[in-house]
Amino acid sequence: MQKLGIALFMVLLGLSSCSTEAKEAVKVKEYTVGCAHCNKAMRVEGVTECKPAVLIDGKPVLIVGSAIDMKKDNICSATRKCKMDGKVEGGEFKAGKTLEWINN
């Protein structure tokens, strides 16, 4: 009987340690991306060299943590649309792992 009680306790302990929270789904959205220095529509005050920016609610925000190559991805003097995940934190867009250019 004691072994049954111990086994039941172990099962209940195991069940209580399982996480019931669902992981937050990655939200991939379509954004306009351009150079925060060269492109007038994407210009961010204080930026003195080519850096990627994304339009959020019509305002350019610097992108950090992205694999965007300004010259290779052709966004230094033009804007492009892409699908990516991320969020705005501390006035910067913290890019996630997803980045897919839309042909334009």
C-alpha cells in the first residue's frame, strides 16, 4: 500500500511540474525596409552610416539583430518589402529569425 501511495505521489508531482502555458506563436508580418541614413523616407535622426530601418505606424525605426546586408539586399537607396518577425523594444525593432524578401 505504501508503494502505491509513493507511486501516486510521484505521478501527481510529475503532472504538476508540466507547463500549462502555451508558447507564444511567432508573428511574421510584412514590413517596408530601407536605409536609415541614405533613404529620405526612412531617415532616422542621429544615424550617420547605412543601417536598416523598418516603417512602424509610418515612422522609421532602426532594426537590430537582423541578417540584412544593406548593399546585397539592395536597400541602401531603395525600400523593399519583406516578411519578418520581431517587436519594438526601447525604440528599436528587435528582429527575430524570420526574414523573407518579397519580390519588388
